[in-house]
Amino acid sequence: HACSLPNLTAIVPRQCPAIPSPAPGGATDPSFAPAEAIALGRDPAAAGGAVLFDAGALVASRGPTGTTLLGEGDAPAIAEVSGHLVAAWRTHGGVALARSTDRGASWSPPRSLGDDCGDCDAHPVLVSNGVVLYALDGGEAVGLRARASRDGGATFGSAVTVARGSAGGAAVDRAGGLHVVALVGGVHGAYGSAMQRIEYTPPGGDAHAVSLADEKLPTFFATPAIAVDDDRRRIWIAYVRGGRDATWDLVIAASRDGGATWTRTALGDGCALRA
């Protein structure tokens, strides 16, 4: 017999299976496949069979035949257009681009996307409908800027400001129109306040408010995303709402009238974990 305070006991298993070990001859759990090194880094972004990694000072892309280092950079993005892969990443001098015609097995030499806009620090964004490709960059002072390419990423047009704010996402419809969502409001109250707002900008149109006027929105860790449904003529936007206590929810906003009105559904129960 033994005495214990309530809720302080725990079941202890007699034996645990061995975990995978990188050491030669180390024991492995048979329920796991052998480990495979892909690339050092974080924040993978996938397109088709390729994965692009930010490895601090290096950007690496793993295709079906191995890993190719692209060069120095930060915040990588990747998209497919006209059967080619196009990768973009931020450097000290702006945004660099590279193209691959063999699913990431080899890449063209990196080249500059265009003029550097000074203190621009937005992560580059690449979006395509398979025919036209848009490359976005920017910063708080100039907003999000977009350049269009209609030759598979070989050349790009001049930069055009398409949205306020520097954190956002984009989507391309079948007609080649660019739809942009952005988080506007700067870094004040960035961990969650009513000073921020989510805005949607349709192709060639003016911005529409997506978030409610009194919603608390964080800036850090909360870049909004967008998808366009051509068949049902709907726009879907996902954003994070919540205050400084970091108990945030994911909101899915949908519009059937080009962004004039929105219906919102909150997912989650105030979860303090965020991804």
C-alpha cells in the first residue's frame, strides 16, 4: 500500500521502443522509415515535387536527383509556370531569382528581380496560374509591389504597387488577374491589437476591408493567405485574430461578390499554439 496526493500519479511503461538513431548500428523503431537528409534549414515551401529551404546563408532546392544550392538569401519562395520552376529569395541587394527546367535538378545562375526599393523587407511571394507569373516584394513604406512575367519567368515587367502593408499573400485566377491580401497597420500593437486590419485588393481595383473594425489582429507570426475559386466565383482568405495573450484563432473569410461583403468562420478554441 502507498499514499499519494491527488492527481500526482502517472503510468510508467515498462519498456519503450527504441527511437531512430543516426549513429552507425544504432537501434531504430521498425515503424519508422530510415531517416533521409533533405537540407538544413527551416520554413519549407513546396511546389510540385520540389522543396525550397531557407538555410540562413544558403538557399537549397531538393529535386528528384538531389540538392542544389542556389545562393545566399532569406525567405525563399517557389512557383511553377509554363512547366518551369522559379525560385526567389531575399538578398542584401534586393530579391534574387533562379529558374529550373528539370524539376529542380539544376538551376540557372541567380539574377536580380529588379531595383531594390530601399528599406523593403517583405518576404518575396511568387504566384502563378501556370501561364502568367507574379513576383511580389515590398515594405511598409511602399506596400506590396508586383511584377508580371508572361515568358515563364525569363523577364519581368516594372514593379506596380498592388496593396498596402508588407505582410501578405496573393493568388492568380484563370484570366491572369492578381488577387492580393495584406496585413495593414505597422508594427505597433503587433502582438495583437485593433490597430491592424486585413485588406483584400482585387485585380485592378481598390482595397476592401476583410477583418472587422474591432477585431484584434497580431502582426508577428500571422501573415494572411488567399485562394481564389474560379468555378464558384469565391474568394477565400485566412487570417489570425487575437490579442497580446497569444490565444489566437484562425478566421476563414469568404466572399461571393468580389470582396464587397464577407462571411467569417472562426476555427479553434483560443489555442495558444500557432503555426
